[in-house]
Amino acid sequence: MAKEVTQNDFYKSNVLGQRSGLFVLFFTEMWERFSFYGMRVLLIQFLTAAVIAGDPKSGWAWSAEQAGALYGTYAMMLYLTPIFGGVIADKYIGSRMAVIIGAIVMTIGHAAMAFDTPTMFFIGLACLVIGTGFFKPNMPSILGEMYKDLPEKKDGAYTIFYMGVNAGAFFGMMLCGYVAETQGWHWGFGLAGIFMLLGTLQFALAKPLMGNLGILDKSKEGIEAKNAQDTDKRNPFTTLDYILMTIVGVIGFLYAFNDPLSKNGIIDIFTFLDTSVLRGQYIIIFFALAIFIYLLVSRIIRYDKVVRDRMFAVVLLAFFLVFFFMSFEQGATSLVLVARDYIDRSLTGSALTTFNIVNGLLTVIPLALISYVLVKLATSTWKKIALSNVVLVICFVLIWGAVLWMLSNEFSKDASEITVSWFSTLNSFFIIALASTVSKLWESKYNPSAAFKYGFGLILVAIGFLVLGFGASGIHEGVKISMTFLVITYLFHTLGELFISPVGLSYVSKLVPSRMLAFMFGIWYLAIAIAQKLAAVLGGQVEVIKEQHSLSYFFFLFTAIPLAAGLLVMLLNPVIKKLMHGIR
């Protein structure tokens, strides 16, 4: 009976027409993304910055290739650990506890990176990977549970939640980037940790409002209900499946760690396989890929025709997803270095004043709107979760203070240089500005098929690189690219993301029966993990390709790859539609 009262209270508490618990999740995700993207935008810059004794902006002076190898492994692991984190939450600790554990571990990670020692830096990265594994898959799980009895409100709830993700990314990259680039790298890492800690506290203290959401039901009835919808009994994994999965997993993890270690001259465990044509680590990873393809195909063909075809459609879409993220995620590697070294970021006079006004409006208006949401949430839930709201108020006092300090600092200058991190915020800004417009396409008669959504998304990313390639054409030593070209590139890349990223997981859930969702979501995240690693490894070649050819040559390569993939997936539209058996 007590549970029913809690749930009723929860359902009666509303903010802006949605359940107030949604905004607890909104702010938790916002501060987590603030810290995550705030740290991420600094990583490549810090690793490749010059070593300057006594300077807080001194880095490790790694090459782009070395930094890309480490970042690629880090990003790859961020998409693999959630597969395990989801299973652990599902079977042992529940979604809410998984989120709290993940947030605490990530807070420790950010705190470790605030210390200026290599050991603490790598401990911090490890904690961020582990913490993300617990956090990332379980926030959407709690949100889904919150709206399972109100499906007509679910799309709106996910849209609001998605805005929280991008608001956090926007402010995190802007403020952590600004603090790091003006005060020192470890101040930026530390700022990310402060908001991660406060976000964790506000979520944990909101327990009285959230009722039993995300709590694992360990009663006999709950366990029986869970088991009833567990593994697909008609197609259990065989002993051979488990052996092959173990082989692929071990090789994958060894490659992931060997790549940065070998490129930094520490150890290369696959050197005994080296040939004159190919390094040993690439030979072994191709071997693992062949085993994985056999494993995947052999498992899928055991299903009935319709299920089998739809699963092959998901695999095809996941294949093209690799090409998308391999290109799009240059924003975290090569484009950061391009913004730092090859874009003209200097401003003076009226140009500086105009930029400061525009930047001020871009920062203050969204923050004011989100602060209004905070006031509405606090008004609605103060009696129930006063301490959680107090923590949120502290968060907003701090972030307003940081924003006003940043703007005051910039408005007082006669000449300034736009921070490298500022360009990375453009993706989040364009998503917030354009997401609702693009999503209306999916509800209209012009809603394209899955293959064409992917095709358009890939082609838009290709156009973005084409623009930057033209901007870099003909430049010579001492001349830099106009920032306009990079802004336009981020615009096209964001449009491409809106055509692919939000709808990808939707297709998985539509095409795959519920008993196999975990398996296929695992495949989906694995495709993204592979793409993240490829993006960083290829992005790390920007300096090599520039020296051997030119900077525009690098951008034109990344024009050709997604363009070819986009045209190919559109040519495969009849095949993919047939495999989907009527699902749109």
C-alpha cells in the first residue's frame, strides 16, 4: 500500500506538463554531460600541448597520432562498458543504484584528473570509463520506466531529456574549455568534477520523489517476472558461441590497450606478427573481426525468416553507422587540432564586440530558460525533496558565476582569441536550435526511409568536410583558415547527426523482438565503439597527411568516405526495405 501512495504522489507532481521526476533526470543528465564533454574537449588539447615549465597550460607534447590512439581507446571503452553496466543493473543492483555508483566513480575520476600527475590522469580516465558503464545505459532505463503507463507523453519526455544532454554538453565544453585554456588544464578538469559531484548529490537526494523507480524487485514474484522475459529460450548461446565471444573480446581489449602503448614506445605485444605490409596488431584485429562476423551471422540465421531478415537490416544499418561516426567524431580529435593550429581565431575592435554580444546571448538565454525550469521544479517539489533542490540552486549559482566571470573577462579585452573549445559547442547549439525542425520531417509525408535517412546524414557530413577542404585550399605557411568555414562545417555535421543518431536506436527497438533487444543493442554499441576507435586513429593522422600532401587533402578524404557510404546505403534501399518487412 505504501508503494501505491508513493507512486500516486509521484504522478501528481508535474512541471511544464510533464512528471516532475523527468526534470530530476534532466538535471542529473545535464550535469553528467557537462562534466563528460567538459573533460572530453580538453583531452586532445592537453595531450598535444607543448611542455612549458611552470606554465599551468603546459601539456604532454604528444603527437596527434599518439594522442589519437589514447583518445580512441578511451572513447571505444565508453561504448563497451555500458553493455556490462546494463546487465549488472538489470540482474543485481537496479538502475537507480547503478546511476549513483557510476556518478560517484566518475566524480572520483574527474577529481583524479585535477591533479597534475600522469598516474592520477590515467586513474581518472579508468574511473570515467567504469563510471560511464554504470551511468550511461541506466538513465534512459529509468526514464522509460517512468513513462511506461503514459506512452503518449514518452516522445515529449525523451525530447526534453535530449535537450538536457545537449545543454550540459554546451555549457561543459564552453566553461571547462574556457577555464582550462585561460587558467590551466587541471582547473578545467577540476571544474568538470565539481558539477559531477553536485549532480550526483541532487539525484541521490531526490529519492523521496522518485518512489520505486529504478529499484530492482528482488521478491520471488519480481524474479519470476524477470526470468519470464529473459534470454531467448529457442536460440540459446552454444558452447562454441561463448568460446568465440571470449576470443573476440580478449583480442579486442588487447588491441585497444596495445595501440596507445605501442605508439608511445612502451610495449607492442603483437610485434611478433608484424609483416612488411601490416603491423601485427592490425593482422590480429582483422582475424578477430572475421570470427565476430562468423559468430554474428551464424547466430542470426538460426531465427525464423522475418526475425532473421530484420536482424540483418539492423546489422546493415550498424555497418553504415560506423562510417558516420568515424567521420562525425573527427570533432573530438582532428577538428580540435585544426581549430587550435589552423583557424584564424583572433578578434579585435568591432568584430570582437560583435562576437562577445552574440556569444553572451547564446550563453545567457539558454541558461536563463533552464534556470526557469529549475524554479518550476523547486516550486513543485520543495516539500518533498528540499535538499535536492538546494543542491541544484548551488549548481546554478556556480554556473551563473562562471558565465558572468567569463563574459566580463572577455568584454574587458581590446583584442582576444576565441578558445579552441568554443567551436566544439556549436554542435550542441545547433542540435538545440534545429532538433525540433528536423524531427517534424519524421511526422510528415516527406519522412524518408531508413536507408535514405542514413544516406542523407552521411552526405551532409561529407559536405561539411568539403566546405573545410575548400577553406584550406591554397593556404600557405603563416596564413590561417577563416573561422566561418569551421562554423559551416559544424552546421552540416549537426544536420547529419540529426538524420542518423536519434533514429538509430529507434530502428533497433522497432525491428528486434524484445527478447533479443539486449543482444542487438550490444551489437549497436559495438559498432559505435569500433567507429570511435577508427575516428581517433584516422584523425591522429592529420599532421602526417598534411606533411605528405596538404590539409585540404585530409578533409577531402573525409569527404569521399562518407559520401561513398551515403550513396551506397541509398542504393541498398530496396534491399533494406525488403529485410524490414514493413517496418518504417
